[in-house]
Amino acid sequence: MSRLWYDHPASEWEEALPIGNGRIGAMVYGGTDRERLQVNEESIWLGGPVNRHNPDAKENLPKIRQLLRDGRIPEAEHLMETALSACPEGMHPYQTLGDVQFFFDGIEGGRERKSGKLRDMILCEGTKHYERCLDLETAICRTEFAVGDSIYEREIFASHPADCLVMRFRTRGKGKVNFLAKLRRESWFDGTCKVGENGIRLYGNLGRGGYEFAMELRAVSTGGRILTQGECLKAEGAEEVVLWFTADSTYHYSIPEKDRYAEAYLKAGRELPVGLDEELTGSARTEFLYQMAMQALLAEKMDQRLKAAMLLSYDTLKAEHVADHKSLYDRFVFEVEGAERYENLPTDLRLERLRKGKQEHAEQTEDVGLMKLLYDYGRYLTIAASREGGLPTTLQGLWNCEFFPAWDSKYTININTEMNYWHVENCNLSECHIPLFELLKKVQKNGRYTAREMYGCRGFVAHHNTDIHGDTAPQDTWYPGTYWVMGAAWLCTHLWMHYRYTKNLVFLREAFPVMAEAALFFVDYLEEKDGYLVTNPSVSPENTYILPNGQKGCCCIGATMDNQILRDLFKGCLGAWKELGEQVPEACEIPEAGDIKELMGTIRKMYDRLPPNRIGSDGRLMEWMEEYEETEPGHRHISHLYGLYPAGEITADGTPELAEACRKTLEYRLSHGGGHTGWSRAWITNHYVSLWNAEAAYDNIRKMLEVSTYPNLLDKHPPFQIDGNFGICAAMNGMLVQSNEERILLLPALPAAWKTGAVRGMHLIGNLELSMSWKDGRITGAVFTAYSDVDTVVKYKETEKRLQLKEGEIKDIMQY
């Protein structure tokens, strides 16, 4: 059984349990006499789209480039700060939607509510048999406890089919369900209202140019009664209460639909609220009436959704939810011997036990089951936060409790967003990758303007952040991160990744022009240096170096990571071109690209002129073209190892000298305190997996649990970021199987602690599915199912076997 469970309520956000349906999410605290659901809706971003392009960028770009060529780094950086930064410099944040708060009466031992606020989530006096759990297999969160002669049961799930949160509160024994419920968003909303006698709504606007939003809660009881008073929803004397919560914003509706609705709304003679009819005139009056129309639209949409859900019984809604979740979750199974050993311990105590073992150097504290749970949690979080038709996962996934969170909880595309999706194809969750590609369409559209207006280039470009609108202008005025032009290029490598796993030519026909247009930007942007084509200006994401005069430098020419990403992108473009063959012409609509065949020829020539990976005098892989000393030797970013992972251009047996240089790079970083953030530890683990160093990979997974994991198993940067949860999931995939077009490696980095186990349903490059078992470190069976024609080599240790399958064929070729 894969579940997180605790014997006490959450006292802080990092102890609460996440649920989500891809669009609406909640963190469940599991209180006794009070309960808090911190809720999110994917489109709750402050403000609207803004043209932030710096009008002086194009004019000053040649000056900046020359300063960098001349080695006048500080002067170049000072000019970039004013001429290449955006205006304004920052994007808007992803925000919490708010809270659903419950205050329960009639629970023996419950405390009085004096302030009406939720504070310490502690157990009521006399509480017995408390348990709070999240079942990853059903995606249902439960809280159960006893007080006196009564047992209180609360169950909540986020239904994708019904598009709402569904809750059931019930009692067994003498106790009844009595509560007062409120919707809260501090002061960041416009109003609240009743919805009949069994519902409440909160609504507002996300700032000038931003979307209208609303959330609504309704309830029906068995026994007792439901009523509304003021802005509160109350249950009195009920045996059972079922509740439905939904939220929405005008982001989800097209401009024509909104305009048609507003026109009809205004024609109906709607009036302004009392007190505003004389104050608002002209455009302000029109804007306010339009906002009223949009709130009416949201109210209508939510009413339709909730009524449809309320027509179904709770058990039916629950069954549909579980079936939907399992249709994704059950595709893949990872088993390891001994995983069940400590399931009777609460999850936070298992973490504490592991940490105590670290302090005491006690080997008996190993917990392979906690690693398996962390892996299953990564798959669960993906399904909960990234569903087809929605937005991709942000820095915090779907879950964010702040109005101004760390790094705005945006899409940080110099590692974090990409890491969120490294695991999805292997985990047989290909459709969960789609939201990233839908966002990329916005990036493509906006990035064309950025490329033209700021750099005078064709194609499209993005920097190290984007947002719900696909903003592509530089973010911040921070030398180590702002002036990096590889964001769109890296995102486009995921298009090729998705095709390599699915072999979906329909998808590739749409993806190829996007990849080619991202490459087109670099046809114009790259310049020659020492016979190579290089980026200028550039940075190695977020890292800095020491100049010969002792000053700190950030910006550079031709950072190693840039060259690796470009090889990855160009290789994908050429691979897609080859795969599509005669279908290419109908797939290509690339503005200003000219003849597509000529463009591919140019890209092929440019590929050969990119600077190669270089090894420094100390044996490490060089991060910059010059052999600089890092300002921070233990830096969290290991950008120049992109070629090792995720690109795979450096391999343990194919490029052994470069692989050794990567190993020395990792050892150097770790010896200076590297891996101190959760996502960095996850990336390091993937690097060791790619080097086939099983025990180092295992040790880093353990360190992630010991140091970089919160009690609810969410990744600790700190603060919380979800990327590490997904990155470590990708690493565990690679420990078991690694694949490319030429070969499949079985158990390439299997640690001794996982000596016996199995996987079922692992998705491989080539549109293959693998189910494999092993005992005492040796494979006992490997069954391949082909969903496309396959011709590859399967390697296990020193043995290689040819695998040729036709679509639909199943074969067990490995019995060692």
C-alpha cells in the first residue's frame, strides 16, 4: 500500500497533504475541532499580460557583445542591466486562491472559538485513534478520530471527472456534524455572497488586466440541516454532510465567449451596485459593468458544474474519481523487497528515523519503502497537478499558499520547469506532458516579438522565466540569470523527447515547426569566436566566476551549457526532419525561415561548429570557454553537466574521458557543500545514475530524504519547490532502465539495497513498454510490449540481445 499517514493534524503548510485534479488543488490539514483547506486554482496569477520589452536592447546589443569580446566584463554587465533588462523587470506571481475554513461545534473536548481564526491545529482534548492519511493509489485524503463515544470521519478528493473537490463529513455514535464554514482570501477579493440556502461564494479580480475569479462551496446533509448566515455556511445536527467545492476564472473562456456573454448581460439592463451608480462614469463604468458580467458568467459556469456533480451520489462521484486516477496511476508499478517493513510507522516518524540513523551512522535505519513511497508520490503529484487541457506545473506545482511566493511560483525554465517533466514519459504518463507543450505555444508567439524587438533576430526566444501568458522578456536584473537566451531552446527539447517515446507522427508534424523556429533564432544570434559558433552574451545559469583581477564575473561568451542545449535542439530538429520525410512541407509554417530544406542544411553545418565539451587542467568539465575558478565551488546549479543528463551526449562507455570529467565535477561540487537544495540533489542523483554509479545515486536519494524533504514528503529547496520530487523520480527510473534509439540498458545502476524487485509498465524510447523482475540483483524476466515497430539492442551487464518487434508484439527475451 502506498500512502502517507500521520497520527496528528498538520500544524503548518509543509505538513498538510496535497490533492488536485490538475486544475484545482488543496492542502488538507486534518484538524479535529477546526479544519483548513488551503486551495489553489491553476489560473490565479496576479495581473494580465504586459509588454515588457526594452526598446533600447537592439541598439545596445552590438556594444555589449564587443565589451564581452574585449574582456571588459563588468562594463558589459552594467550596460546589460539597463539596456537588456525588461521594462518592468519582473513578471507577476502565481497566487493562492485562499482557504476553505471549518469550525466544528459539539466535539467533546473542543475549544472555544474566540478569534474566529485558524491557528494551531492540535488534537482536541480526549481525542483517540487519530489518523490522517493520503492514499496515493486512490488519491483520497482521510481524517479519522474518536472523541468520547463518537467516531468522526472526513474524506476529501479532487475529482477530475466532476471538476471539483468533494468532501464527506460523518459521525458514528452520539456525535453529530456541526460546523461553520467560511471562504477566505485575506483582503485580496471583492466580495462574498450566499448561494441559496446551501452555498457560499467568494469572488474578485486579479488586478488591472487580470482575470475575474470565484470559488464556491455547497453542502447537503443527511439529518439535521444546512443553512447560510451572512457569508457563512452552517451544518447543524447532521449525521453526514457532503460538500462540493469548485473555483473558476475567466482565463478558461475565450474572448468571443466572454464578449458575447457581456453583451447579453448589459442588454438585460444590469445596474451598478448602490453607491457606485453616480461615482463611476465613462470607461470606469464600462469596465466595472464588464467585470460584473464576467462574475455572472463564472457564477453560471460553477452552478452548472456543481449541479451536475450534486445529481450524483457521493459513492458514484468517488468511484468515478478513483477510476479516473487509476487509469493513469496503475499503468506503472515499482516494487522492491522490504518496502512494507515500516508501513506501520507514521510517515514523519519514518523520516525522523532515517535522520536519526544519519546522526548515529546506523545502517539498520535504511528504509527502501520510504524511497518507493517518494517515487510513487512523484507519480501521484504529476497526475494531481498536470492534466491534459490545463497549465503545466509551476515551481510549487499546483500548490502555493502565498500571495507573493518565493520566485513568484512561476515557470523557471533554466532547470526547474524542465525537471518537473523529466520522469513523465518513463512513468507512462505521456499525456501529463501535454500542458507544457500548450504553454510553449504561447512562448513561441511572444518569443517571436522578443527575438525581433530585442535582438533583431528571426525565430523565437525565451529567457530563464515565463508565466501563464508565455512572457518571454528577461526576468529581473540579476546578472547570473537574467541574460540567458536558452529557455525556449531547452523547452523545445521536450517536444522531441515526447516524440521519441510515443512515435506519434501527428504530434511531430505540429512540434517540428516549433523546434525549427527556436533553432532559427540561433541562426541569427550566434557569432564566430575562434572558429566556433557561440552565444554572446550568455551566462552559465545562476553561477559566477572569478576574473584574473579578482572581480566577480557572471556574463560570458559561449557557456558550455548553451553549446550542449544547442546540440540537443539541433539534433532533435534534424531527427524530426528525417522522421517526417515527405510529410515535412505540410508541417512547416515558420515565419521568415525561407526554404525549410536550406534551414535544415544550415542547422546541420552549425551543429558541427559548436564548441565541444572541454576538460580543464584539474580534470573537471569546463563550465565556461575560459578556465575560470567558480566564486561558489559548491553551487547548486550543475549546468555544464546538461550533456550528461538530460541530454545524454556524454555516456559512461561512449565518452569515458568526458564521463570521468563529469565525475570529478560532481565530487568537487559535493565536497564544497553542493546539493544543498532538493532539486540540486535530484539533478546530482540523475548524473550519478547516468554514470552507472548505483551506490552514489542511492546515497543521494537517502540524503534527499534526510535533508531536503518536508514531513509531507514535498521537496525542500528550502522553501518548498516541487521540482525535486519529480527529478528524484526520474533518477529512480534511470537506475532501473535507460533507453535511447540504439539500445536499452537494464538495471544499469541498481543499488544493493534494491536487490530484489520488479517494475511493470515502464515506457521506453521507441514506444515500448517493459515489465521486468529481478532477484538477488539478477534479472528473472523482461517482457517487452511494442506499440510501434522496434529494432534495437537490449543490454544487461555484458550480455546484449537484438530486439526486433512489430507493433502489438509481446516478447520475453531476458531470463538470466
